[in-house]
Amino acid sequence: MQPAILTQAPRCQAKTLAGTLCQAPAVSGRRRCRMHGRTNPGPPIGNRNAWKHGARSAEKRALLATIRELDRF
């Protein structure tokens, strides 16, 4: 038997694969439960961790275009 506070809590509004709504209690102040609430905010703003090398950067392309243009003469 669940405590009354859990039975009266708002329910998660996420849709399951079966097409029904999730029956877990929502996190306080949110519309989703802890499993559907996306606690991870995503990558940091201005993520430089994805930068592997400068081979395709705009600066490198501009430099190569200049070199190609000068090499034509």
C-alpha cells in the first residue's frame, strides 16, 4: 500500500512505447518523472571537446584557397 502523498502526486506525462502515459510520479515542479525528465542538460555551451583538429576549419580552408590562388601564377 502506497502512502497517500504518492497516490495524489501528479503523474509523468511521457508517452511509453506502448502509447500509454507513464504512471510514475513526476518530479516536484516538473511534468516528467526521474526517468523521463532528462536530468542531463546536454553538452556545454561552446563545446570545444568536439574539436579534433583544424583540417576542415574555416581558417584552414581560407589559407588553402589563398595558397592555391598564389600557386596558379
